[in-house]
Amino acid sequence: MAAQSLKCFHCGAEICFVDRVGIRAECDKCKSDVHVCKNCAFYDAKVYNECREPQADVVREKERANVCDYFQPHGAAGGSARTKEELLRAAEALFGKKS
């Protein structure tokens, strides 16, 4: 497995892992748990259960370590989340710029 990296949901620090994110992994900077919903590629506050993986078990505490088998670091597939400006440019290119 290739090296993975993500940004800590709590402090924004870049965290790198050689193999995979361990269940008990902590951010070196703020000591927050890393294997949490808010650091997962499937986390989405706008959907049911705040998770886009339909088979995942319900996790109540999104900022605490959990044992979800579907966890994927949010930066592992395609890099980090796009910025507001990038999203706005993409929308303008698709729908045209508002006057």
C-alpha cells in the first residue's frame, strides 16, 4: 500500500502515514484522534448519518476514534477537498457567470 496523507480535521496539520491510518492514531500537533469520520473521504455533513457509504454502521461521535471498516483518508483519493474558489469557477464554467 502506498503512503497516505490527510489534513487533521481539528487543526489542519498535514499527517502522513506509511501504510494505513491506525485506529489509535493521533495528530502529532493537536493530539486529536485521526481515524474519525471527519477525516474520512465518505464524511458528508449534508447526507443521512453524515456518511456517503450506505453500508457503514452509524457512528454517533464523528470526532472520536472508531473502527469503521470503510474508513478512507479524505486525501487518499484525488487529493484534498477543493477550495471555495475552485468550486465557484467550476460552477461558473458549467452554468455561466452571474451578472
